Amino acid sequence: MDATEDTVRDICTDAVFERGERYLAEGRIHEIHRVDSTVTAVVSGSRQYDVRVDLAADGFAPWCDCPCDGPGACKHVVAVLLRCVDDPPADDGDRLDAALDSADADELRAFLRDELATNTDLRARFLAGVGEPTRQSVDGLRASIDRRFDETNPEYHVVFEPIDFTRWFDLANEYREQEQYASAATVYRALVESLDDNMERVDGAYDHFSRAFSRALDGYVDCAVIAERDADAVTDAVAFLEERVTAGTPFLADHFEKAAVDLRERADE
């Protein structure tokens, strides 16, 4: 998708577009980088906000960690996209490829192993990418997701701003691409449980958390259908969803009930 003023206007309101223009003019964009079609940047507002867009994706697949939950993209995303229209950042993709091509294989392996040893998120994605099933439990994954709720606003129980769940969704997607559907279902279930149990703490950015919950629940059902073909496993998955109908957040009960019906019907096909 080409970044033009018109395509940027298509993903936001007129008022947000004007604010994005103002942010660009005020020089609020910092640390902007591009690799292939992915652009990352930091935009200063009431604090520093991380922004990511994909210039090749339909609608640019925008992401920002600001608390905006209005319709369309936020002003920080719009500012970055308008910067890409007026003065696109240099693409570091070729430079990265050249560095990888010229790197010594043993040194590259040692570097990668050192990074994998200390970066648990990267290690999980690497193992998923090469087809290794997860050794992480739902509870273990949940603990790391729950920490994000606790860290977002440590002085209060209430969560006002969005939380970036990308690392877990990316991990689940890696498992799906490698046809490790049981592992993907484990990640999705951890997201579903954590979002359900923490949803009543949310006081702002409701659309963001609702979208994340729906995406995780849909992913869980999709992967459970494929991964858990025996009757007992399907029964357990349905039981989990039905238990959440009464034990989870009340306003999410209908979602769990529909998911349980969907899973049962699709498993019987």
C-alpha cells in the first residue's frame, strides 16, 4: 500500500489527521528506522510513544502504545506515516542482508546463541520458527502476560493505557506457520485467561483490549479444532470455555459461550 496523504486520511479521522500534521511539523518524530516495509519510530507527546507501521500492509497495520482508543489510527501513527510520505527513511534491509551475507558463520552462530541465551522472548520465537513445540505451560505464559498488567501502572490497580501483546501473538503465529497448533493454542489460551482475569482493571483503551481478547479467543478455537482431534481433548477445551462463561468477566460471558458452541460444532464436522 503506497503511503500518500489520501491513503493516510483513509485510516483516521479528519481531526486526527490535522493533529498528526502538527506533530510532524513540530518535529516530534525521533529514532525513525525502516527495514523493508516495516517502519518504527518514537514520537514525543505527553511521553515518548513507540510506533510501528507496515508500508506494504493494507491499512498500514498501525500499532502505537498510546492510550488512544478512538476510531482509526492515532495522531502518532499519522505523523509517522506523513513523514514517510514527505521524507521516507532509508531502507536498511539491503545493509542488513549484506552484513548477514558477509558475516562469519561461526561468529554469527555464537552471536545468535548468546542472544538466545539471554533473551527469552527471542528464544521462544526462534524455537517456534524452527518447528520446536513449546515447553511453556499456560500458567507460565500467563505469568509473563499478567506482569505486563502490573507493570503498566505499578502505583495503581487500574490500567489506563494499552498493553502491547505483539510478542505473544507473534509467537502463536510462528507456531501456526510451523503447524504446531497445540503450541499455538497454549499461547492463545494464556492470552485469553490473562485478558479475561484482568479486564475489569481496564479503565481506558477499551477497544484495544477488546480486540486483543477477541483475536486471542478466535485463535484458540481455530487451533484447538486442528490440534485436538481426539474426543477427550476437545471436551477439555470446550469445558475450559464453558467454565469461563460463569467464572470469568461477566460482560465477556457471551463471547465464551459462542466460542464453546463454535468449537464443539467444528470438532464434530
